[in-house]
Amino acid sequence: MTTCPHITTDRDEIRRWIQAHHGAPARDGTGALRIDFLGGPGEFEHLSWNDWFTELDNRGLALCYPGPHIRGGTSAWFELVPRAGRRAGEVSSPP
């Protein structure tokens, strides 16, 4: 697992970080979750926040980002990383 300055699963915090960096919830053609910062046509399929967060939870992922950038800095570096106790790509079974 990657060493990250800050890892969160808090939906409000994640949404604030993405919006502060002018991003939108999306997925690529393979179904992988993404954050679309450019908003270009055709590269990513935009998702509703609810659908994106549901997939984030089902895949056991968290947002990793540098802490000082929560208020919007010049860097939009981030990773979607496995949550503690989960392996990359592991999907939760529906309840």
C-alpha cells in the first residue's frame, strides 16, 4: 500500500477535496473509478456522487491526498487506495 499523508473515507471531505480541485466523479472505459479534472468529452463517464461513493465503498477504496491541499492548492495529486484491511480490487458482497 502507498504511504499517504492523508487517507479518508469521509464522503463530505472527499467531495470537498474533489470540488476544490474542480474535479467530478467519473469512471473510465474499464469501469475503474476516476476523478475527471479536465471535463473533456468522451474520456470518462461522469457519475452521480451517490453512484461514485457506492462504488468507492463496494471496492473498499479510500482517497489519499496531501493534507494541505484540502483548501485547494496547485497540486491535485491523489490516489484511490485500498482501505485498511482490504486488498486492491477486492469487492464487497452486497448485504
